[in-house]
Amino acid sequence: MNDDYTTAVSLKTKKNAGPVAVTIETERSASGALSSKIAGKVMNVGGTGFNVDKGQLKADGSRVLETHVIPAPGFKISFKASKGADVIVDYSKGPLFATSQLDVLDMSNLSASASYAYGTSGVTVGGAAVYGLKGKTGLTSYDVGVKYTHGPLLASVTSTGKLSAFNLGLLYKVNDDLTVASQTSHSSNNRCDVLAIGGMYKAPFGNVKAKIGSNGILSAALIKEVAPKVMVKASGTVSTSDFSDFKTGLGIGI
């Protein structure tokens, strides 16, 4: 429901430089200034099994580093550093997937989540929790979720705020060209808050997406591959209460 909508003007290019996959992203601000960030990706460095998923340098001088190794079947250990630094351990086997994340920079919290898919029933259940290690210690957050798929229907229910509210997501594939979806929030204080209603239509001239939120913001986007490996995304956003405040965005990926 949130992908492909933008109010920025951006250009993203990808090119392989030997074993390094290089990505350069340039974005134009509202004032007209251009800012770029460059990233590289290297898999299986020197045949060691060590992978650099992202090594990025931003225009403001900040850096991003994301790496991972697979020490054993079903296990994946990742390291992500930007403003903070986290170590993530993922485990998957059959219908079970579990992950844990430790803030190794401030040692402030440990989070974990797990999900289990029940065979061919289309039901997947899961839960997540955060344990504070510094300042406010103890169990600081916990929530659960359920997903159900059956034919063209996908439905999900996830809790927020320690089970104080529940978000319901619905997606229905009407046919090969049309998909509709909705997001609503439900709590004791607000029985139903429609966060967004939208859909996507695969038109002959490209994929058309549109949505409207409870805040009255109407958004639309056109996604089209204009040439092999050249993707263009044009987007527009407007408030239904003030059509003069129309914002546009354009993204090009090469």
C-alpha cells in the first residue's frame, strides 16, 4: 500500500564493476539541490562465504554497512550499522522462521520474533517482543499476528501497542489485471479507522496504483518499464480538501 508512491525526483542506476554491484542514487530536493549516495554489494568475498549486502556512502558523509554470513544450514548472521549497530540472527527450517536482534552499540535492547506456517491451511501465526537492557529494562513491547491466504484472498491481523490495537489488512486479486486492498485499525477507543483503501490495475500502458487514506490524501502512481531494465515511476499526491496542494514525484531506475 505504500510502495511506489513518492513526491521526490530521483535517479537510480545500477552497474556491475567486476565482482562489485554498484548503485548510485541521486535525489533532487525541493530547493533544487542534488544529493547522491553510492553503494556497493559484494557476495562471497574471496570465496570465504562473507557477504557485503550494502556498503554505502551518503552525501552528508554518513555511512551504512550491512553484511551477512551463513555459518550453517538454516542460520544467517547479519550485521547492520548506520546511526546504530545491530547483530541479527535468523533461523528458518520448514514452516518455522525466527529472528533475534541485539543493539550492540548501546546495548539498549534485545528483540525477537517468530512465525510458523501451518502446512497447506494458508494460516501463519507469529509474535514479536522487545526486552530492554538499559534504562527502562524488562519486557517493553510485545505483539502478535496472523496471516491467512486462500486463492485470490490474503488477510492479516497484527497487534500494536502491547495488544491495545489491531491492524487488519485485506488484499483480493479480482483477476490477472486488477488487485484491491485495504488497511484498517481497530481498538477500544476507535472501533474502525480506515487507514487506506487502494488497488493496482495492470493497464496496457503500465501498472496504475491508487489509494486514499482516512486523512483525505489521494495518491496515484504509474509504473512502467520504458526500455529493457529501465523503470519509470511517476506519482502524484493531493489532499481532497485542497486540490491546489498537488505534489508530484518521478523516479527512474536503470
